[in-house]
Amino acid sequence: MEFQKDLDARGLKCPLPILKAKKALSDMNSGDVLRIIATDPGSARDFQAFARQTGNALLEQSQAEQEFTFFMRRK
């Protein structure tokens, strides 16, 4: 998937991946896509809730071994 910004949140525990994603999205234009890579096992549920609460779209999420990848589109 094409994205405009990349966020490496590996090694960070909740709530840091969400806080860093929120900051990154605030610096982006509407419709831009942010890729987030995280290792926190709770990040899958956290990013789903974050998308519902903020109106930003969680386009895709996947897991490969201990890494989670998320693509979010800024509202």
C-alpha cells in the first residue's frame, strides 16, 4: 500500500504507539496515509479503538511474527 509517512513504534508500549501516531497524523494532510510498525501485542485493539474515536480510517492491519503493521488514512 502506498503511504506518505512512516512511523516506527517498535519497542514502545501502550500508550506511546498511539500518541506518536496521533502526533504524526496531525502533521499530515487530509487523505494522507500513515504506516505504523509496532511490537506491542495490544496495539491491534488500540489502533482499532483509536480509529473509531478519532474518525481516521484504519485501512489495513497485519501481523508478521512479533510485528504489527497498520495503515491509517487521516480524516
